[in-house]
Amino acid sequence: MGSLAPSHRATDPTVYDAHHQSFADSPLPSKVDEWLQRAAHVSAILAEDAARREKENKSPIAEVSLLKSSGLTKILGPQKYGGGGQGWDIAYKVIREIAKADGSVGMLLGYHLLWSWTANVVGTDEQKDRTQKLIIANNYFVGGAVNPRDNDQRITDDGDHIIFSGFKHFNTGGVVSDLTVLEGVYEDTDKHIFALAPTNQPAIVFSHNWDNIGLRLTESGSVKIDNVRVPWTDALGWDATTKEPIESILTIPWATLLLPTIQLVFSNFYIGIALGALSFASTYTAQNTRPWPYTPSPAPSATSEPYILARYGSFFAHLRAAEALADLAGTKISTIYTHRGEQRDISTAERGEVAEWVASVKVVATDTALRVTGGVFEVTGARATAGKVGLDRFWRDVRTHSLHDPVAHKEMELGRFVLGGEVPEPSWYT
């Protein structure tokens, strides 16, 4: 785990000691319904004080410890190393479930699962197996210093090692991680290298400056990569002897699958946050909202107000549709990894089509989540805007991350697909 600055406050993992012990006494889930039940259990724990924790904005060491002890961090890992052996379709549902209670923790889990998967996409078979064993056997949490909107990290050769140097303005979860995924451009080339390195080292320096309006517990601040040494054998998809990329791994459509995979992570925690807002608001409406008396036909309660009923019904219907679309896209991603992973033989057209399914989810999830998380105030009333209620955190979380990459570009991309049959060129966001 990354080192904390002396003045940087963090949550205390001992607050969850009873839950840690309970999970330690229980076997890791082995069936899909058991994994979803485990996620719902963790979500309920997080929901108890989510609003208070969000306001305090402490480094989420306790929350990550809960994800670890519950086993959710291992859901994708090989069973032979103690992982859950589940597919991405189930992992997406788990991310969504956690985000219902706490958008920040849902996002942290989603990013961890993506970065833990990196070697499965751009590594050799040996690197994939070795990396999975390292992460799962040690129950490591993984962050990533990869933000592509910043300048690339510089990578230089140093004998049997490579050295990463650079600065990233955004680095989700790095402070609370055990391993960090690094990415940069190899000296005097335009070729990129991914590698994992231990987070807790002097050469990885966090700024502890994440203080945005939403997703406040994600530790998404900046980080300096100051001459981090990594063995050439850990350069994913590269030949450590020739110091050249392995074309059969890195120059095929398979190597770009991390991008639609993480885009669907985003959509699932948007949907989860919106579902959480709907659940929170409906409880508030039933318990606190008063009917409007100044109308020809006053309703006896807020829960019988026609406009409130209609609005909740619309929110519910749109979220059901968003979930169904997300599940369909998740199945497509999972099927590719399950049935094509050994040969890595997905075509450009197949990769492009699944990217458009993911883009469709992103458009629908963004629109729906913003509409629901902002609209719940209309069905809860003015008193629901009080800071002590905590209803505003859902909108702030979605609004913060939905600016990550403008959804308008996804809409244009889909328009080109509809009108011209054009699949997108792989990019850092497609």
C-alpha cells in the first residue's frame, strides 16, 4: 500500500473487524448467486455510514480492506490461486452492487479489477499466469498511473531493467494500492510498455490532492513517477532478450480490449450510483416527504401524489432498461474473454462491434444516471437538499466521472456506425 503523508487522514480498517472475521470464517463464494449475495452484503455494510464517510473524505484504507476480506477483489482471479474464477459479466454486476451504496468504493473496485486484468490482455501467457498468482495469492489491490490525457511516462533501458519517469494528474486508487500499473513510451520509439510495480516505494510519490466535488474517496489525485525500476521480464508483451514488442501479442485487436472493458466498468458504476439514489430517495419520500396541499385534489400522502408516482415509475423503467443493456454488453465482453482468450483471435470487426455495444451503454447510462440522481430531489422535496441528508452525493459522483470522456463523442461514434457501418479505431477511450 502506498505511504500516506503525515497530515493525510485515513479510515481505520479495525472498524470492520467483525466483518473481517465473519468473512474469514466463510468460504469464498463459488456460485454466481453467492457472489451477488456477497456483494449485496458488503454494499449493505458500506451503506450504513456512506454519507458521513463521503463528507470526511479520508483515504479509504478501511473500505479497501473490506473489499479484500470479502473476497470481491479476487472475483476474476484463477481458482487455482484462490480466485473466484468468475467472468466479467458477474464482475460488472458486483461493481454495480457496491456502487449502489458508495460510488467511490464501486469505482475503486472497478478500476482494481481492470488493472488486475492488464496482463491477461497485453502480457504473454507466462506473464499472465505469474501476474495473476502474484495478485490473487497475496490479495493485492491494484491501482494505475496511466491517465492518457497527460504526457506519456518516459521509459529508458537500464540493462536488465527499464526505468519509468513522469507525472500523472489523475491516479485512481494509487494511494491505497499494493501494486501500480505503469505505462509509458520506450526511449526513441513510439512503442508503449505496460508493467506492474510495488506501490510502496520512494520512487512513487503521491500528491494527496484529490478534493473534487464527487467520488471523494477514490484517491484520484496526482502522482510523480520518479525513476521506478522494473525488470525487463515484467514488461508486458515484450521480449526481455531482444527488448522488442512481441507482435503476435501487441499488434492484434486483442491487445486493445482493455479499453471497452474499462468503459463498461464506468457505465456499471454510474448505473449502480443511480440505483442507490433511487433506493435512498424512495425511502426518504415514504418517511419524510409531505404531499402538496395547494391543489384541487390533494393527495393524502407523498406516496400517492400522481406526479411523484409517475416520476418514480419513469426513473425505475429507465434504470431497468440501462441495467438490461449493460448486462447484455457485459455478457458479450465476458464471452470474448472466456472463449477467445486462449487464441486471442478476435477480429477487428468483432472488436469494433463489441466496442459499439459498450458505447451504447455509456450513452444510456450517462443520460439515465444524471437524470435520476438530479431528478430525485423533485420527488423528495426541499428538505432533502439539507447536507445532513446526503442525497446530493449521488449526483456529484455521477457528474464528476461522466466528464471523464465526453459522451457526445460516443454518440457521434455510434452515428458513424449506424449510418456508415464504421467501427471505431481503437483509442485510449474506445
